Amino acid sequence: MKKLSMMPIKAKFELPKIDFQAVAEDFRTLDPKDPGAWPLVPRIVILAGMFLALIAAAAWFGWQVQYEELDAKRQEEVKLKDDWLAKKKQAVNLDAYRNQLVEIERSFGALLKQLPNAAEMESLLVDINQAGLGRGLQFELFKPGAEVVKDFYAELPITVNLSGSYHDFGSFAGDIAKLPRIVTLNDINVTQGKTGEVLALATTAKTFRYLDEEEMAARKKQEKAKGAKK
């Protein structure tokens, strides 16, 4: 018997050829008054174009607002996530913040104790004067100015003019820094004195005192009156 050889059979598919000239002729001969008589290809192309035009119009006129709202919601979501993370960090570090607040209040209390009250201001002025005399400096002018009231304290500027040596000026500044009350030297100006070895120092010493309860109450009352006038 003869053996039959099995040869693979290849199916050959070919795309139908499109006669573009005929299609173009169909479009040229379309009768707009009788769409039912249009050939198949023009009808498909026109319907597809109308569908795409409707989709584009809907996207532009109807969906555009929704896209903007969606984008705004996304931005709001990001902001809410950031706020949540920030609050979560604060909650995690709440004990540390409380300890830090206690330390700040302790430090503030220590600084507040360095501010004299109204009764102690006179003795503080004497201490500043004695600091200069103790270093052999000559006071040409020692003039306290008008107090400047702040939130919870008052600032007292003192115009000071001294004459002496440069070394004594430095010692005087060191003694001022060692006083138990806060005193600062501002706008320091050192010039040549009347004689060659003597220098002149002009500065504004500032000291501070805290406001007592009556002064704080009067200040709050004054601020409320100003707010009522506005």
C-alpha cells in the first residue's frame, strides 16, 4: 500500500479590496433629501462621524465641569491627607509637646523673675549707677526716659554718657551683664574724650519691669475701648 503524505494546508485569507474611487463617487452623488437611498459605506462613515461629534460635544459641554470638580476633589483629598498626617504627628508627639510646654513655662517664669516690679526699679537704677562708679567711670549724663508699655512688661530707656578708659568701659559692660535683673546696653558709641587718654561713651541702657495686676487690667480695658471705637 502507498503511504499518503499529509501536507499542511495553508488557508489564505485576503482582505477585500476597497474601491476608493467608487466610495468617493458615492459621496459625491449623495442626495441629502433621501438619506435612505445612500450607499452603505457613506452611511457608516457619516453615522460614525456624528457619533464622534456627539461624544466630543458631550465631553466639552457636559463632562468638562465634572472634570474640574473631580480635579478639585482630588486636590482637596491631598490637602486632607496632609492635614491628617500633620495631626497624627502631633498626636504621636503629644507627650513631648506637653513636656516642652512645661519647660517653656519654667524658663519663662525664670526670665520673668529677672524683671523687677515698679518698687524695685529705683534700686536697679542705683545698681547701674554704682556699676559705673565702681569702675572709676565719670557719669556725664544719667537720664531715665519715658516707659514704653508692651504686652506684659514695660521698657525703661536710660540715656547714659560716661568718660573713662576703654578697659573700664569693658568692665562696666561686664558688671551690667552680671546684674540679677535684665539690663541691655544699646547704640554704644565710643569717641575720643577731652584729653588724649580719656574716652567718652554714649549708650542707651534699657531695663524692663513686669506689669502688676492692676496695670494689666487697665491695659486690657484700654485695648477693649480701642476695639469698640473701631
